[in-house]
Amino acid sequence: MNSIEKAHVIDLQEWRLHGLVVLPSIFGMMLLAIHPYALGVMFEPLEQEFGWTRSQISAGPLVTSLVALILSPFGGRAVDKYGPRVIALIGIPAFAGALALISTAGPSIYSWLALYALLAVALIFIFPTVWTAAVAERFFNNRGLALAITLSGTGLAAAIVPFAASRLIEAYGWRGAYVGMGATAFIFIFPLVLMLFARDRPPSGRMEEVQINPESQGKLAEYRSAKFFYLTIAALIYSIGSTGLAINAVPILMGEGFSLLIAAEIVGFIGIGVIVGRIVGGFLLDRMDGRYVAIGCAVAALVSAAILLATVQSTLAASVACFLLGLAAGAEFDACAYLATRHFARRSFGAVFGVVSGLSGFGSGISPLIANGVYDLTGSYDAVLWGIIPLFLVAGLLFMALGPYPDEVTEVEDFEVSI
């Protein structure tokens, strides 16, 4: 049975041997999405307490993204060198502490920015590369599905965090909300990672190597390749567009007349969409060219923006738009991770996907600043929605430009599917 045929079945042997690594990886990915999805419900209390504008508040995630962009390649190499388990066990307590410390911000905006810079350093140790590398090393036949389930952790965050954060704000204020989120992250997720994450040794020869031109050996050559440019820029552009919608979804809906709690409940459909998109995307990635999955995501996100532009204070329309945005966001990042495993050599995965993640993070950081800067100038998010539609079109074209997968070298260790 060849590798393509294997991808069309569920390999229960892989899941029996390595399935436990997926569970803590899901929650590891959830950590990454806590602070961006909480930001939308923080605008109002921060505006009221300090008088900061939304663009000033959004500069926090931009600082985080800039620091992460600089450090992410080093984080990827650390995963390649020391293994994902070591990095994760350092990263979770660091992230939980940094998230809780955001509660000490103010009244100077510079304290807010400094605390986000500290958060960025901690984020490097729980970047997607940590969780995806552990899964990709252990799965081959069902790698797309395994990565999809892992990355669905951000969907859980999107579904839970806005509503949970709004409840915490009502009960304890915005400072108490940050402390509560940090404490919860450590108390519930660190023990899970300690007990289950990447304790076993990955099987040798299971992640296939792609054909590499002898004249282009090494990570630096891959960084100079056209495919690296297409993948990273597409991820960056898509991230700017999708994050401009997702992080600002609560204030966008509040601008239509919804209350904070109702808007937060509707935005929970983004999380549901992310989970569905990642599972469906995982099945599709094991069965078709990942470029087409990524292009479909760009189209779905574009439709989401169009719905929000065309409707006002419609619960049904807003829910559909949020679900489509989540569906697109869920499958797109999976597609980027999977495309990195198919177009680049195994030895470079951590470094290459570290750059992809870093640029995606940079897009996620600069997008709220741009979107809320436009809001501060115009008093509306309509111009933002119109502006991101072309971004999704360009991202789709860049994904298509990647071309088909390179020929695979015969795996060092092949085996029959056992189901």
C-alpha cells in the first residue's frame, strides 16, 4: 500500500501508539489564543479606566508580534535541538505568569506595552511549532488529521475565552480576569503536559523527506526558495485579514448594537467553526492537495466579511459570519503546517514553520492596531471589512503558486496500515 492510499484510511496503529500526545497538544494550542481572544472584551474597561484609545490598546499585541517575529526562528531551532517536551515545560509556567502580570498595567500605556513584550518572550516557548512538531514526528498516514485535531485548540479558546473573560470582568474587573486566565492556564494545562506530552520517542524515518536539490542543501537555501516566499507571505497576508475580523469581532458586533455578553456569545461561533474547520480540514489534507484547502479558507473568510458588511444587528447573519470565519481560520493554519511538512525537508520543519508561525503572529499583532486605528479615525469598522477582502484574494493566489508536492523519497521505514 503506497503513502497516498494510506492517507485515505484511519491508521489505528498510529493512534494507539501516539494518540496521547495529541490531547496535551490541543490545550497547548489553546494557550496561544487566550490573550488575543480576550482582547476584544478588554477594550471597554481599559478605555474607561485609563482613557486609552483602541489603537493604543491594540499596540500591545503588535509589540508581542514584533518580538515573536524576531525570536520565532530561534524558538523553532530550539525545538529541533532540545525536543518539544523540554520547551513546553518551560513555556507553560512562563506564559501563565506573564499573562497574569498584565493585570498590573497602567496608568502609563508604556507599562501595557512592556508587559506584552514580556508575554511575547514566554509565547516563544509555546509557539505552534512546539505542538505541531511533536505530532508531525509521530504521525505519517494520518498526519493531516492529527495536526487538525491538535490545532483545534485555538477553536476551543475562540469558543470559550470571550464569554469567560466577559464573565470574569463582570465579577472581578479586567485585572482579576487576567489573573484568573493565567492561573487557570497553569493549574489545568501544565499537569496534563507533564504527564502526557511527548514522553515517548518518535519513530525513526516516519516523517518523509522531500527531494532536495544538492545545490540547495541547508535551511538558508530553503529560506531563499520561491516556495518559502509564497507560503510565508500567504500566511502573513491571510493572518492580517482573519485576525482583523476575529479579534475585533466583539466590538464589531457591539457597533451593530449588540450588548457585550450577546456579542461574546455570538463570537463563540468562531470557536465552533475553528474546531469543525480543523477536523474537516484534516480529513481533506490527507486526501487532496493542501493548496486547495488553503484557497477554500480564503474564500470562506472573504464571504464572512461580506456578510458583516451586508447586514446590521442580525443574530443569524452574524452567527453565520462568525462560523465561516472560524471554519476558514481553523483549516488555514492546518494547511500551512501541512504544506510545510510536504514542501520542506524534515530537518528544517521546526525552523521553517517557526518563521511561518512568526509571520502569522506578526500579522495577528499588526492587524488589530491597523483595524482599531481606522476605527479611531472613522468611528466604524466598515472600512476595515472592505479593506481585508482583497487580502484574502491575494493570499489564495499565493497558495496556488506553491505548486504540487515535490516527489517523496522512499521512507526509511515503511509499514502496512493496521486497522
